[in-house]
Amino acid sequence: MIRQLTLALLLGVLSLTGWSMTSLDDSALSNVTGQALIQMSQITGTGTSGTTGTGSSGLTFYRLGFDGSIDLNANINQLRLGCGGINGAGGCDISIDQMSISGNGCANRALNCDAVMTNPYIELAIANNSTPTTRSLAGFRVSAQNMSGLLSFGQNGATANGINTFSGYMATTPISGTATTAATNLSGATDTTNNGSGQPLQFNVKVVTPTIFGNLTLGTALATSIPSQSEGIAIPSMQVPYSVLDSSGNPAGATVNGNRQTSTSVTAYASIPPVNLSNWGPGGAAYNLKTNLTNISGILPSTSYNQTSGSVSGLTTKITFNEGLGYIHNVQVNSPFYLSFQNQAIQWPGAAAADVAQRGWWMSFADPVNVGTLNPVNQIDITPTFPQMAAAFVNYYSPSNPLLISLSLGQAIGALFSQPIPVPVTATISAQLALTVTNMMLDSHQNVVPNCMGNYKFC
């Protein structure tokens, strides 16, 4: 009764005020503007794989869009799409644990901190659109013209977790960080322990002793280390900043592109800080190499200890990082985004040239995402580069450029009684050392900020 009375009063007010629909002529209509909340469009695909914008040739795309934005804060304990299915048993197209979606840079991630999806839409890809008898649905996608926010996966730790498998296209902004090398001992080309049996380290030497008439050459020879009797050269732990570069030397990132991906690979380059060869070993004794100098036996003993000092600089390294996606836990997004399913390879309208959605489920970020600074937690073992270091020494201290060892008369006499020969090294060796690193746990930059109320890490 109350609702009926209210409606009657409203109609009465409208009639008293003279509100009614009024016809408009063309001139009046031209002054009227507006924007539809729901928009529909049709796109005829004309492109081929590797092109951007028009969509795959032979397909017609129907889009139903919402002109607005959606704020989203969500936690998904397990996201599983395409398990078994079109791409075969034994895995999922997309498998992600503990996935959180929120805004980025908030003081309290779980409170009023939302990701924003601008102009979201649903799109269908139709094959043979003009032929009713063979018309079929080739794929569909849920998308947005832009998504801005933070995605996190799993929890940072020594074991890969979070992203188990990923099907889709995702490129990152340029990657950089700092790696820490482990202190080690170079006692041969491959030997890493005292009294080991690695390959010998070789370098050309020229031994002289000063006289009142000038330097007297005692001999030149190829010094060959004896790993089993050498204490080695101590190489300290070093901080090594690195950057990922493309083939032209420009800053670059990583790209994941394909079905059921579990890892990505990037190539980073770094300049190794000067290696100090004057470090002190166990018990306060200087590290020594025992070498064979048979070519100048009779003047100096055939084998002698060389007490090394100085430094080596100029070395660079090429590091191949093979990193499981389960070690990446934070991704900052500001990009067009879509999640799709298709029964054939499809280049969706507006997708990046390299983004050809493959059969099954597919997740795509058109613009590079930011994974932040990537600093490995564990120290990197550089002993695999020792053979390359040995080769660099051999090439640097060639017969035409031997390592000069200047001995006083007293030192020359002392060498006859097994006293260490001082070997000062100040070398700038332009050599690049190659190293491969796999599945490194990353530091606190990849720690996940909880997106749950209370003390829960995940909800």
C-alpha cells in the first residue's frame, strides 16, 4: 500500500511540473553528447603471427566491453587451468599457488589497496564467420585495456613455489642485481682444495736479479704449478653487480612465452672487481704456488714456492641465469592484460607481436612487468671458471710478455734453500669468464607482503 501511494505521489509531481518526453530536431540532437556504459564491436582479423593489432587472419572478433573500471583485491589459494585437457595429461597450462592480486605500494596491502582493471571486456574469436554451416568458436578471452597492481605468488624461500607452470606471454623490464661470489682457493686450473689434483696453472716467467751493472737475467721459462704440493692463491668473496643485456648491449629483461613454462633464462654481464692476490691463508701464512722451473734449473731449484702478491683486474663475466619461475614471487603490473582459452593458435587484437596465444589456457601481459631487483641470497661458486682463468694467464703472460720476477741476490740464494720466491702480480687481463647459475633463491626484494587480515600469511 505504501509503495503504491509513493508511486502515485511521484506521478502527480511529474505531471504538475510538466516533465515529459520532448521531441528534438536535428539541430538540437547535434548538441547532445553521451557515452554508453556497455560497448560492442566487431573486428575482422587480417594479420599474421608476429604482427600487432589486427588479430589473426580468417577470424572475426566480437567484443563486449564495459566502459569503466573494476577495483580488485583477491586471494586465490590454487589457480589451476587446463590440467590434462588439450595439451595432454601430466600437467596444467597454468598452475599457481597462493596468488594475491592487489594495489601496489600500499602501507596495508589488505586494506583499501586494490588493483585496477580499466575498461574490461569479453571477446570471442569466431572462425568461418560468414558461413553459418561451418561457423565455430575458436577461442574466448577475458581482458582489460589496462591492469595496474601487484601480483604475488607463494612465499620466498629456498624451494621453488608459487608459479608451478605458466602458459602465456610475459616480458620483464630490464633486470639487474648484485651477486656475491664465494671465497675460494685457486691452487690449479680446476683444483679447489689443498693437496688436490687439479690441472696445473701455467704462465711464462722471466727471473732477473739486480747487479751494479743492471739486471742479470737468471732465466725464462714456463712456470707450471704443482697442484698436489701448492697451497694455492686465495680468492676472496666479492660483490659483483650485474645487468642483463641484449645482443646489442642494451639493458634487457627476461621473456616467458609458451605452453607450460617452468623457468626462464637470461644472460647477464658483470665486471669482476680487482682480485686481491695478497690474502693470508690458514695460520697466517701467505698462500703459495709450488711451480716447476726445470728450464732454469742449475740457477734456481727445479721446483720452488712462489709467494704471490698484488692483484688482477680487468676480468669480466658472462653469467647465464637459469631461474625457475617458482623463485619469482612479486610482479608489478601496469599493462594490457588478458586470460584466454583457444583451440588453435590465435593472435588476439592488440597483442604484442611475439604474443601468439597457443592452444589451451593462456595468460598475457602486453607491456613489460617489473620484477624488481634480483639479488641471489646464496654465494656463487666460481670454481668452474678456474680453467678459463688459467687460459687467461697463459694468454696474458706469453713468451713475449713474461711475468717479471726480480730477485735480490739474497732472495736468489734463499730460493736455493726452499725459501719462497716473491712474485708480485699487477695485471690487467681483458678476458671474459663464462658461468652458469641455476635456481638461485633471491633476497628480500622477493618477500611476499601478506594480503590477509590478522596474522595469516595467506588466506
